[in-house]
Amino acid sequence: DTGVSQNPRHKITKRGQNVTFRCDPISEHNRLYWYRQTLGQGPEFLTYFQNEAQLEKSRLLSDRFSAERPKGSFSTLEIQRTEQGDSAMYLCASSSPFDNEQFFGPGTRLTVL
Amino acid sequence: EDKVVQSPLSLVVHEGDTVTLNCSYEVTNFRSLLWYKQEKKAPTFLFMLTSSGIEKKSGRLSSILDKKELSSILNITATQTGDSAIYLCATLIQGAQKLVFGQGTRLTINP
């Protein structure tokens, strides 16, 4: 499978714990995006990388959230001191430098108890 | 603030019916409009529209953009139960790479 992959697919954690998600984009894609989707809503943009550079961050990305893409390939999204309001589906997408079509991964569903 | 609104939010029809889903947008520096289909997992790409008045087609699905009215429609003819999904509309803005999504339309096709 050469699509976008995300791990884990599901994560249940207790409030106050830290969690980290991983995204592996399509191999030739240099752009990588993180979105968050809650029930009944469309995805909301969190952050965007071009290669290893984080070029755009949403105001939704509080100081408890940090994203990295150290070698311009896979990316990680870490949430520190999780809150119940962080429960959502976290989607990763990637795109090539030649067009704007973003391909989405299957998502990581986070439940904070 | 950039905004995308979809209607209806929910639609239930019978197999074989034709449906029209609506998307309107208020964004600065519009670049493109995209439609995605989301079943129980990741959104899958359907269409990207940049030019007004040019219809994009793929099988029973088609979409058109009206830049004057700041809107787009997605048509599905001869619907099948496999068309049941959430349909998401999103805009891409000049100078930015993020997609701004609407809330989605939940389409249910009953046999």
C-alpha cells in the first residue's frame, strides 16, 4: 500500500497523559498536513510542513500540541497533558509539489477519558 | 474569517434517485474548491474545481463551480447504496496550503 499511513489507528488515554501519533506520507510528496475532525464536523487544519519546515500553524494548535517532521519524511504530532476536548480523529494528508490534491490517511482516533 | 457552508447537512433518498449537494464559500483569495467523499475512514478525493462554469465528471458524479455565486454543486445520478457517505467540500486559498472544510453533507441511500 503506497498511500498515507498513520499509527496508531486508535488511542485511548487518560486525561493528563501525553500521546504521540505518527504519519508516513506518500513517498514522493514533500508537503504534509495535520487536521483534526470531531463528530459531525469537517476536518480543521492544524499545521503544514513543506519538507522539514513547518510553514503554517493554526490558532487551534495550542502550546500543548507540537508537530515535527525532522527529515522531511514522516511526521509526528504530540499532545501533552491531554484534555477531554482533545478527543477527535487526527488526520494526516500529503501532497506533491505539482498539484494541490491532498491525499488523506486513515486517521488516528483519540479518546481521552 | 474564511468559511465554507454545505447544505443540506443530511439527506436520505432511495436508490436510483438523483441528488444535488450544495457548497457555498466566503474566503479571501480563493484558489480552488475540492470535493471529498468520506466513509468510515479517510476522505477520498473526488474533484478539484478552479475555473468557473466548467463541469467535472466521473461516472455518475459531476460537479461545477460558480465563482460569481461563490458556490459549487455536486450531483450524483442513479444513486446506489454505496454512495452513502459524508460528502465534504473544501476551499484552497491563494498563498496558503490549508484546506478549509465545510461541515459535510451526510447522504444516506436506502435500497
